Amino acid sequence: MSVFSVEFKVRDYECDMQGIVNNGVYFNYLEHARHEFLLAKGIDFAQLARDKINLVVVRSEMDYKASLTSGDVFAVTVAFEAVSKVRFGFRQQVVRAADGKVVLDGLVIGTAINERGRPAIPEGFAERLTA
């Protein structure tokens, strides 16, 4: 399984009153990394939407293991996995650069739907993401 990675740096406004990254912000990190992963594989998320194929999240599992604080540099990894004929998964981790600590383990499951709300996985989608 090929693993894709994007580097980030925590911004002050992403932290809560405790001085750590708010749990909801991690969803943004993971989403951005998935979009970058798709682009790296030649799949334009925005173009799919213009073509009336919408990639949607149907389930998210997040295991928070440690905290990030303002200024921390970290990577978000993405690895694709097939789930079923109409669902696919992205295994993701947030890894702090300073010590290699896994801050979050996640699994995001999605599908693609057409303008009628029916499953519509693009031709060759899984093959492109596993190449």
C-alpha cells in the first residue's frame, strides 16, 4: 500500500483555550491531505463536482493519541483502500515531525454519488488511487 504525505504547521487560531489543536480542526487537516492525494493521482475533486460526481464522506473514525500545539510541524498521511463496490476508504495519520509521534489515527470512508444521489464511482477510480 502506497502512502502519500503532506506537511503542515499548526496556526495559532487552530488551538483552543487549552493551547492544543481543537479536535474539529483535524478533520480539516485530513480533508486537505485527501484532496492533495487525489490531485497527485490525477483526480481533480473540484472537476468531479463540476461533472456532477460528488465524493462524499459517509463515515469517519478518529483515534486521538496526543496533542499538537501552536507552531508544531506535522505530516498527514493518506493511504487508499477499497471497502466495497461503492465505498472506498482513506487510512490517515497525523504525525508530529519533532518526535515522530502519531497524534491521530483515522479512517475516512467515502463514496461517489451522481446528481440523482446514486452511487457513481468514476471509471478506473480505485485503480488510479492504488497505482
